[in-house]
Amino acid sequence: MRDVLIHLATHHEWDYSALFAGRLSARLKASLTGALCCPPVAAAMAGDVGGMVAMAAVRPPPDLDALEGKRRRFGSWASSMGVSHSDLLICQTDANYALQSLARWHDLLVLPAGDSVPWGSEPALAEILVTSQAPCLVVPEGCQSSAEGECIAVAWDGSQAAAGALHAALPLLDRAKRIVALVGKNMQPPAAARMPHVDLERQLARHGLSCVREPVELGHHETDGAALLHAALGVNADLIVLGAFGRTRLSEWVLGGVSRYMLEHSPLPILMRH
């Protein structure tokens, strides 16, 4: 992961997710890009296209000196975090759309979680995950993780979603001191026509990695999320790798029950990939 993208609510204050991303970028020796999104004009928000055009016609050109000042401020902060290269992108659109587009050009998208963020609803976050196809690291409010990733818990069921998340997390797993695979007791590989079973340990070994298995009581869909989170906390994990399950329903993207529970209750950062 050499190029990390974060969303910035302002250009002069850095929230918990930005601080986490800054520490992580420094640790990975990665570039850090901040996306500062300016919401559309009020007329556009109301659906008044004519009003939007009229307002855009009289809107003054952007203050290039002010923009450069914002970039310098962000660059100074990133440098203070130990990041050697950073950039600030000013997006004149809503945050959800901007991140869906920009994430495709980056190795990792770091997002804050909570009701106050633009993607606070389940469909909005799911749409970013599914549309961007990028690994997304969701940082919960009040997160105390240091971004060191000394112990990483991988929720593993052999599914394509789990494999995608595992593959996306390899740069982090490579730096972890301990990898714990949270595996359901007596778990059967997911059915896939004419597809061989993928051995987790063998795949990790090809990258010079190893893991220990932690059996988890799964199979009760209402409590599987709680069981996985309890197991992750029990092994003192500081990051969870989880496959994000997305599907369409009434033209909305929605997450599976385990993903939803984790996002709502986990005090740990969660790396997800659809």
C-alpha cells in the first residue's frame, strides 16, 4: 500500500481517522492524499438545475492563494506525522461521489465511522465499498489503536469476499507480529461449482506469513457478528480484516449482518473489501 486516501472534513483540523491514516502511512512509507469535498450549491441540492447554473455563472473563481494555503497546511501536518509525500485534492462535489471515484486510484481508503459522517447510513457506506472496489479501512470514533497492527484478526470462511479482504490486507499482514484466523468451528468451505478449496495457511505461506487459528462458534446468523468481535478482542487484535458482503435491494447496496454488526459495535479499525 503506497498510496493512502482519506476524507477531510476541514483543512485545519484532523479527526481520529486522519490521525490513524497519518500514522499508518508513515509506517507503510506511503503517500497520503486528502480529499476535501465542497458540497454543491444549495440550488443543486434542492434539484433546481436552472438555479445551479445561474449561481455557478456568478460564483467567483476559486482563490488560488487560499487553495495553496490549504495544501501547505495539510502538507505540514502530514510531514509532522512522518509522511514523506502528501497531496490535497479539492473536490467540488459531495463526499460520497468523490470518494467512490478517487478510491479507484489509491491502494487504500481510510474512512471515519459514525452517524455524523456523510456515509453514516449503511447503504451509503456499502455503495462506496462496492462501487470503488478498493480496500477500505473504517476507523471507529474514539479508536485507541496505534496503527501498529501488531496483532491482526482475519475473519475467515473461505469465501471470495474473505479472500479479497485477505489479499488487500497483505501489506499490513506482512508487518504484523501475529495473525489470528477467526474460523467457525466445523466450518465447511462455501459451495462453489467445480472450484477447489483454498487453503489459508498455504496461501499465507507463499507470502512468508503464518497464522494461528482461533475457533469461533458460528452458524447462528443473529449472533455471528458478536461472536467474531468477541474473539477478536479476546486475542488482543488491534485490527480486523473482514470481507464485505454487498447486494442490491430496491436499488440500494446493503451489507450483510456480520459486516453491519462489526461496523456498529467494533472499537477496532476494520479493513473491508467487497
